[in-house]
Amino acid sequence: MNFFINHFFSDAGQIIALFSIALMWLGFSLIGSCASGSNRLPEIDHLIGWSVVSALFTILGVFTSLPFSILLTFICAMTLVCAFIVWRGKKQFAPYGWWRIILLGFPILLLAAAMRGSQWDDFGHWLLIPLYLVETDAFPSLENPYTKAGLSAYPYAWHFITLIASRIGGQLLESAGPLFNVLLSFGFGALVVRLMLIGSNYQKKLRITWGLASLAIAATMLLNPTFVQKIVLTAYAETSTAVATGTAVILAWFILEALINREKRDARRLALALGMILALLVNLKQATLILAILVVTGMAITGLRQRSIRKSDLISLFPIIVVPAVIIYLTWRYHVNTELVGQELSIRSYDEWLLNYIPDIISKMLSVLTKKGYYLILSVVMVLCGIYGFFRAEKPLHRFAAIATMVFLGYNSFLLFAYVASFGKYDALRAASFWRYNMHLGMMVVAFSAYGLGVLWLQHSSKRFRLRRWAPVSIILVSIAPFVFAEKLRFDKAPWVVYFRSVGAEVATIVQPEDKVFVADPRGSGESAVIASFELGLHPGYSGYVSAFFPEKLESLRSGIAQENVNLVLLHSTHNGYADIFGTNIPANKSMLLRRGLDDSWRIIKRWDHPTYN
């Protein structure tokens, strides 16, 4: 029983994380409600506010020497001003009934607040970069290199979440990413509910009832074809990318519908919102520029082919839509080109492109998709509707599908190009992370499916099938799901991850400023090394590792400890010849920390027993 309870309750840091994220979310929503004006979509206030904040951090962080802590103070003051404006104007800054989603989803939030970093990329990038931000209070640069981070030139909008939450909480909050991902999913769920009601021709003002609250959570979590707990409940940026992409596609579609109905003012308001969302999107990951371009292209092609839209009205909106994203993108590219050259994924020279392997890569990509049947079926339906909509965009559903289809096909075509032109042969032939990249499209597919279901219900089932009757079932399922799947959702409690983190943290207390540490784990994947490096923090003494993927394990150890000033070895497993190098017996069920003496001999200074299974 205690083991089960521990999935939801960990320590006081959990309360700090919940408070910090709640305060940040409230601030984003207040800023977004002021930036969006009247007659807006309250479901995206937090995204608009996040876009404004990340733009300020990016522009001022690149072109001034102001520390991020000073910028955050300015943003806090701006938030207070926005709070006063909202209070005086009695403005709505969240969907009516939003609290019901929070209350129903609180067990998931509680569980997310207890999460700790556990995935390779957490320790190598998604938590490591925020650690540098918190400690150095500035972007990486020639004078402030993030020495342990391999891709420090990636955009930083997502990292600002952990930075801001950690500043509020007074410590690095590893659960900030999982918590914010869950809230992003809830927020997008509220937008999905709006789409379903629009599709079913619901005319009243949207109020989120208990049934709709459960539907919002179910749509983006339980029924989401791209929901993967090891992505959503981590510090990865996939969920935020999916939410921003899905929101951008919805706004692009709303703009076309407003222009068809000759609602120019609404179209302009929506264009401003889309511009802010695209500015956020291009600031999330290196490849999200492509998603932004595809959204604008899909909207332009669909709109220009629509006879009921005045071309001049549509074209006049593009500066509002495009300019914010262009400013943010060029600002960051300036910083990368002047301060961070070579610290991002790049295109290889043409003679290194894997052109001969294109059929094999496509085959592997298709193989991955066929294993995701639910996602594939929804995507195929969307694409078929989109192809029809491209030629005969008679109804809103067709126009929505046309935009979404161009984004879907365009992005997967870009991924093929990336495998051919940027990835190494090994990763390209296995279509590395292809499913993870398709998660960027998941919320868009969910949104289209929800709207399509609303339309189908209106046309065929509205008189025979009353959805309200099923609300209790949905509420019960959403309420019990976190408890039923608690053990699977707390993957961060895997014994070896907990063990490696515990050992790494203890090593960090032993290591002196002048020490250099090499990690030897010839039977492991290398995860123990990247965890040890993270636990050492900004200590510059991490000097590499050897793992099971090294062909010459003995020689790799010799060359590793031969590096200048390497005087500590963290040994998690052994290999033939290792005992001779260290001059001691190495038990198979223990980890050891060894220190080199002045006479080049090694002595064991600490032992740890490997985890056992009941």
C-alpha cells in the first residue's frame, strides 16, 4: 500500500513544483488575456502568454547582457500589471469551468509533480540545459559555454519553463516539464471540446461541465493516439511542439472560416494569435521552423483556392502571421551564428547523402507507422478528407483536413529528407525516433478527429444518441485511470535508474574541484555515464565513458584513464582485463569508485551494491 501511495506523494519538493507551475501558468494566462484582446479564445491564453515571455527572454537575452533573473523580475512586474487590467476590465482569462478539468486531472498532476528525470535525453539535454540556465543566468555563448551540452544551439522556449519554475521554487525543478506537459494537454483538451461542439452545431456559450472536462482529459491523454508516458511525463519538448502545432492548424482554419463569413475583424484577431503561436513554435526545437512554414503554406494554398475568400483580405493577414516568427527565428539564428557555431544538427555535404538508401528508409518509416494502427487509421482518414478538400473544399471539415493534410504529408517528407541528408547511416536505416517525431502531429490529428466526430454526430446520431448519458462513464474512467496505471506512469522509479542517480549524487559529494572522473560500464548502455555526468552538475571533471557499444572495451578504458589528470573511475561493471588494470578483484554485483594514487596504483574508496529484485 505504501509503495502505491509513494507513486503520488514523494516529498516537499512536490508541493513546491505544483505551486511554481501553477503560479507560472496563471502569469502566462494573464499576459495572454491582455495580449489577445477581446473576443478571443481563452483556451489558448497560456500559449499566447508563453509566446510573449519567451520572445522577451530570447530578444533581450541575445541583444543585451541583462541576466535572466533581471528579465524575470521585469516579467513579474508585467504580470502584475496584466492582473490589474484583467481585474479592472472583468476579463475572462481561462475557459469557463476550467477548474473542473484541473480537479478531475489533479491525480495526474500530483503524479507528474513527483516525477524525476529518468531518460537519456533528460540528462543529456532537456534537464541539463535548464541546469546551466539556472546556474549561469544567461544563454550559452563563447564566454559562457555549456560544455556538457551537445546541442546547446537548439531554441530555448521550452527550457524557459523549467528556468522560470525553478526560479520561483528556489531550486532546479525536474518535474516542471512533466507538470507543464500535462497542463498543456489539458488546455488543448479544452480547445478540442470547443471543436467538437462547433462540429455538432452547439450554439450556446461554452461552459466546461464535468462531462466535458472528462472528455477534454480523455481526448488528449487516454484517447490520444500519440500519448506515450515516457514522453509526456518527462522534460521532452514533444508535447509542447504537438500542442503548438495543433493550435496553429486550428487557428489557420478558423481564419479561413472567418474570411468566408466576411468577419474581417475576427480574422485579424485570429491572425495575431496565430502569429504569436508560430513565434512560439519556431522557438521550441530546431525542426519546428518546418512545421510553421507548413501551417502557413497549407493555409495559403487552401485559402487562395477558395472562391468565397477575397484574395486581398487573405494576403493582407500574412504579415501579421509571419513577422513575429521571423523576428524570433532570425534573432536566435544571429546568436547561433555568432556564438554557437556547430552546436546543432546540420545538413551533410551532398556526397554524404544517403540517396541510394531512400527506398529502405521509406520502407522503415512505413513499417513504424503500420505498428501504430490507431494513429495510422486516424491519419489516413484525415489525409483522404484533405485530398478531397484540396480539390473541392465545400465544407469547413474539408478545409480543416486540407490544411492538416499538407502539414502531415509535408512534415513526414521533411523527416525523410532529414534521414537522407542529416542522419548517419545506422540511424537513417532504422528511421531513428520517427515515431517520436510524428508525435509532433498527434494533437493536430486529435483535433481533426474530434471535429469530425462532432460533424458525424450532428448528421447521423444527434436525435438517437444522447452524449450526456455517457458523461458519468467518462468521468469515472478519467478519475480512476491515474490510479490504475500509476505504476506504469512512474517509470522514473525503475530500480537501475534510481540506483544510478543515487550513486551519481553520492559521487558528486566526493569529487573535488581538481578531480577528473571516467565512467566504466562495459556491460551497460552508457546510461549510467550520462546520469553520472548530470549528477556532477557543472563540475568540469567528467572525462568520458566506456559502454557495451564500444568495440574495444579494454583499450577504451586504457585510453580513458590515460587522459590528462583523470584520477577517478566510477566502475559499474567489468570486462576481461579490467581487474588487471586496477589491480583488484571486481565483484559482478557491485559498483566501485576508485582513485589513482601518486604511484599510479588504484584504490577503492567507495562501494555500492547493485539493486536487487523481489
